[in-house]
Amino acid sequence: MKNIINYYYNLNIVDCYINNDRYYFYIDNTEYIFMNYDKSIEELSDKYNLYSNLKNKNILVNDIITNINNQIITIVNGKAYILLRNNCKSRNFNLNDILYLQNNTDTIFSKKKGLDNNWIKLWKIKIDYYENQFINLSKINSLIYNTLDYYIGLGENAISYLSFNNCYNNRYCVSHSRISINEPAFDFYNPINFIIDNRVRDFAELIKNMFFLDKIDFDTFILYLNTMNFNKSEYLLLVSRLLFPTFYFDFIDDILNKKIDETYIKRIINKTDSYILFLKSIMMHIIYNKRINIPIIDWIIKKTD
């Protein structure tokens, strides 16, 4: 791979090492990563245009390096690769990184309405997929068969909550499909991972991720929440996003793709009751401490230890 990188990028690297289909090397004390690109090729042009826009505004982002043919993708043995220059320090990302991207990109994109409808549409598609695959899933994994109905119900609750509440004045910014507190800052600032969405998205997905990794408690959540300064519409989005069980559906996908075994999803299932109580505390805090009159979800508010 070293010779391929040297040829396609006019580089003279001495050595590189591989980890999870990523090739790492250094030039002038700067880290470069030649990594497999497994996302949609059709989206690549938009990703690059967004990257260029952010670079022109001096916003921190890892650099996409084009090859000698001025192409973003380099095909090696039938697989697509992309070269990135790491402009981040070697560390995991944190809440401050979310705030940085939000504060520096929410003025780039015009304020839009209808984001909630987009979430609703995507969530319905996801739920329909699992419902249609229910019989096949039951043959593959009995644990999924015995729990899928419950999590589909959570998803439908999230859709209903968002459907019956009008959300407006949504702030768009650079966001991510998924984030993990364990991921390096390199992945967080990798423009290939960027999407444009409401600023609630990354915050909600971070909270869900941290909860199921036992890395957040309610007091810490409140400290985080106080930095966000959400309006009423964003609190509605937050509750619905926290309720929608991406934490479960993502693990189903990983099990079906044989990326993990069912041990991981057992941990999710075992912590779900405590997560719903966590969400109850969040709703009560928004209503009574933040004095934001959001609708309650009766069965969650009535839930006890």
C-alpha cells in the first residue's frame, strides 16, 4: 500500500501501519490517514463542496487530499479509498467539539422549517423496514424476536410526539449521522462524516451513547444541557430524538452484518428501563426547572423504579 500511496499522491512516505483498514503515516510530523470509503459515491461531491466551504471560512476540518488525477477516490483492488490529513490533536472528541461546530456553522446555513418532518419520514422508513423483516429477524436471533416490538413501540412514540407538536426556527449546522464518545477527534472532524441537520441531533446522540456506555449521569447531563440554550422547539426535538431507539436499531444492524455478537445488545436491553427513567427526569427538568411547557408522555411520567 505504501507504493500505491506514493504513486497516486506524489508522496514519499517511508513507512505506514494499518489498523481497521486504515493506513497511517506521517509527513513533517503531520498524520495522514488513507482509509476505506464505504459511503455513497453519489454523496461525495456534496461532501467535498461542504468541506471546501468550511475550509474557506477557516473552520477546523480534516483535509481531503485529491490524487494525481484530481480525484477524491482512489480505487485499490476494487475498493474505494480516500486520503485525509489529520488537523486534530490525538484525542477523543467531547462536548466542546459539538459546540465548536454548532457555533461556527449554524450561520452558514439558512434557517429552515420542516426538519421534524424529515426525521419523521426517515424514522417511519426504518420502522417499516424492521416490521417487514420481522419474520426473517426471528429466524436469525431469538433475542431480537422477543424485544423488537417494544423498541418499535418506542420509535412510534417518538414519531407521534414529534408529529403532534409544531417545531420551528430550527438551527441547522454541521452534524453527524452517529457519534460516539469513544471515537477520536479525527472522525468527528472528518468531512466525509458530515451531514447538515438541527443542532439538537449531535447532542441527543451523544447523550444516548454516553448513557449506554455508563459515562453520564443526570447531574452531568444537566451541566451539558445548560450549555445548549435550546428553545421550546428544540426541547421537543430533543425529547423525541432521545426517545427514538437508535441505540437498539444500530445494534440490530451490526448483529445482522455480523460486526458484533448479541452480548452488546443484551447490555442495551438490560439498561433500557433505567434509560426511560433517565428520560423521565429530563422531561421533568425541562418542564419544572427550565419552565418550558412541553407536552408530557404519560406512560414515561408514570414510570417508577
